[in-house]
Amino acid sequence: MDKGRRTGRGSIQRRVLLLALVFTLLAAAVIAVGSARVMAARLESTAFRSAEYALETASSAVRSGIDEVDSLAAWCSADPSIRTWLLEGGSQSRKQNVYITLTGKYNSMRAAPYLQHFVLFSADGSYMSFGTYSSQIAVNLGNEEARASLPGFGEEEAWRQIVSDPLVLASRAPDSIPVVRALTNASGHRGRVCIGVSPSLITDALRSISLTDGGRLYWKMGGVLYAVEDGKLTEAEPLADLEAYAMRSDETLSPDTELFKTVRDGQDLYVVSRPVGVHDLYLVETMPRPVYAGMIGALLKPAAASLLVIFILGVVLAAMLHRQVAGPVVALRRRIERISAGDFTVDLDIEWNNELGDIGRGLNQVSRSITALMDKRIEDEKQKQDMEYRMLQNQINPHFIYNALNSIKWMAAIQRAPGIEEMVTALSRLLKSVSKGNERLVPLYEEFALLNDYFTIEQYRYGGTITLDVDYIEDEALARECLIPRFTLQPLVENAIFHGIEPKGRAGEIRLTVTRERESGDVLLRLHDDGVGMTAEQAEKALSEPSPEEAAAKFRHVGMWNVHRRLQYIFGEAYGLSIDSTPGTGTTVTVRLPGREGEARG
């Protein structure tokens, strides 16, 4: 049987060794593949950022020209003299002044060479023309109907399409991007600023852009895609079936840049789209998705060598673990077997300076604890026997006291001494309650009976000069339902007699009332004496924990703090004693108890 167990244990060790080797190989493979994927992802991210940076640089160059053209159109609409001429026309001198102003503005523009025509039409049908093709205008610009039929002249627009320049002969008309600004006054008179921009304004700014290998550049305007090739903008097929690329937060430099992936002509493409920032214009670059087969192939040999090295290290590691762990584990197992057999001696040989040594120290500590526990159990049994003996012995003493008190009682009755008989009877009941009362809480009526026995003795002591009256009970049911710790009221009455009534040197009275507080439902017991009273500081000190010196001092109010803490321990911090006292008038001690529904904590 033991041989079978050893064989099984050996097979588990071999399985653990095999699993360690397999796990090592898998970990190496995962690391190799993961490294390749991380490298590929970083190359892709670098390509995206490079393309985005190139597009952003080119966008800035293109936008400077576009902004200059837009500023020209806006300036013509805002300049007072030009605006007045556009909406009202006017004399030849006014037109001449406007022409001079426009000539100065036009000649100062860097984008002037790209303005094929720059024509202003006034409301009275006159016009003036500038631009590189202004001398080749071949249509009657003075005819409103003829102008309205021209492409790009009908309504206000800007940077939405490429048309053949409508002002030049069709055989010689270049491609043009219309920018039209219309003005209308309250009388309905209308003027118009018409600018024809050469696409070269865009293509010349894009000549220096650096594209990714195999990448192509596009210009997107008015929702139409144009290929940028050989300095021209040629309308291209839209990039269909675009699917939003799952971007990571670090793939692009700007949140405005969009990444897509698509397939065109059987080729996987990445699409990087960068807004120019005005007129819904975009620069778009398509790039082929990188092929990493060559890179992975180059990694295969180093990866294979790494796997071999890792495998060898795994074998060495497994052998070292077997040597370092197997021997200590066997020693620990034998120690556990000895403990289970009842041998709790300490074995210091299993406390090595490693983690297994921590287990060995734990086993030795367990052995010490069990030994100490067994010794304590023997000592407890001995103490239990001694306690049982004392309990049996102490049971004799109360019986002796009861018998002696009964003899005194009968002797007092025979000798016709009723006061002594009553005092002995009250004392006997008190002693019986102390010795046999095991209940933690008793109803109020039982506490009142104990208080009555105590006061009977004190009344004889003071010759009847002190009286105790239950002045008021709000509800007789409270005496049965409300619970109170045994011997709560006796210390309070004792303090009222010794520290309140006795110091004033004449007869005194103690009154007890029982009421229920309407808001909380708590029961309030108020003990009032007409003694000498106390100051607020003395009242506060009476309910605070006494120091050893104060506990022994004669002036200390005996038992007040003890009663207060007992009530709080049983019912909670909201309950206990409170003192209301006026020097020379008397003291009222209030005992707050929970109603019938209140529950003690212990």
C-alpha cells in the first residue's frame, strides 16, 4: 500500500515537472508572438502618426491660401466704398476709385497668381475684372441672365466643386474652383463677388508632402474625392465600405484625425483623414496595410534559439526546485505525522531559513501551543475541583446565617421586641436575595421590595426621623413590565440618607415617582430628598469614574458611578443616571430605563 502511494507521488512529481516545462515553452511562445504583435502595432502607430503629421503640415500650407482668398471676398463685402458700388453702382469716377483700391489689394496678395478671374458685378450691371485669365474672358458679363446661367455664378458658394472656368472659351477653359459672395440691399439690389481659383493653389502646396511607401493622396471637397496626381486634382471613386477603425488613444496626434480601413482592388488599405479646418475640406492619405511576414520570418531563428535556451533553463530550474523542495516537504510531512500521533516535542531541524522553514516554525509553534493548552486544561480542571469544593463549603455558611437569624427572630418574639424582630426579618430577606438572586434584571416591584427591606433597617437606625414614600406611579403596569438591574435603587437611597439628609441634622423625606416619557417611551424613576444638596461640580464628579484615592475618600458618593455604569452597560449609553441638585434645597436623582419594548445589550 505504501509502495503504491510512493509510486503515485512520484508520478505527480513527474507531471509537475512536465507541466513546468510545457508552461515554460508556452510562455516563451506567447512572449515571442506578443513581442511581434507589439512591434507591429508600434510600426502601425508610427505610420499613422507620420502620415497624420505630413497631412497636418500640408493642411496648414493649403489653408493659408484658402484663408487669403476668403479674406479677399470678405473684404470686398465689408469695405464701405466697394460695398456701396456693388449695391448701387455709380459714376465712372466712383468705379475708378474702387478699381484703384481693388488693384492695390490684388497686387499685394500672395495667392494672386492662382486667381484665374476675380470679377465684381454691381447692381446696375457694370463690372470690373482681374485675374490671370481676365484678358481671355469670352462671355458678355454685362448680361445678368447670361451670368446666372454660368456654373458657379448662380448662388453663393465657396470651395464645393471644380468646374471648367465658365468665363473662358470652352476649348481653352481651365479647371476652376468657384468662390462666390452675394450682397443684397433693402431695395433688392444685388451685387456679387466672383472668384475663380486655380486647383494649383492646392496642388502646389502639396508638392513637398512625404507619403508612406505605396500611399496615395486625395483631396476631399464638397463630399467629392479628388486624387492628387501630377499637380492636378482628378475626381476619383469614393472610398466605399469604410469601417471605423478601433483607435487607441495614442494612435493619433489629434482627436480630429480619423482612421479607417477598407479594401480597394483586393488590397487592404488604411485611410488617414485630416480636416483642413475650413469649408469641410479634408486631406486624405491611403496606405497599404503593412505585411509583417518578412519581419516575423526574420524573428523565427532568434525566437527558436530563445525557446531552446528557455527550455534548458526550465529543465535546470525544475531540477533545482525538486532538490530544494522535495527534501524539506518530506521532513515536514513526517513532522505532521508525529504531531498527529501525539508527539508534540519541538523539532528545530525543520526551521530552515526560507519559506518552508516558516512552515516548520509554525508547526513547532503549534506543538508549543498544544502543549501549553494541555497544561492549562489540567490546571483548569484542578481549579474547577477547588472551586466546587469552595462552593459546597460556602453553601454551609448561608444556612448557618439564616438559622442564626431565625433564632434571633424567635427570641425577639418571645421577649416581645417587635422592632428587633422586624429588622432581623428584613435583613434575612436581604441576605437571601443577595445569596440566591441570579437574575440579572428584575421587575420594578421586586426592586421596590428589596428597597423596602433596606429602608426598614435604616428607619430603626434613625429612630423614624427619615421617611420613604412612593409618591406617584403613572401606571401600575410599569411595576410589572419595566425591568431594572437588582440593587439599583438601594445605593441611591443610601447616598440620599448619608450625604443628603444626615448632614443637615434633622428629619428628612425621600420621595419616589415613576413616570413614562412620552417622546421616547422611556421609564423615569425620580428619587428626591430634601437634604443639603450639592453643587453642579459635585454632581458631575459623582457620576465620573473615581480614582483609587477618591474611591477610598469618605466624602465620595458611594456606588453612584457604579450604578450609572451598570445601567449603561446593560441598556446602552442613552440610559443611566442624571442628577439635578441645588445646595441647601435637595437633590433629585433620575434613573432612565427603557420601556417594556427596550432590550438590554447583554
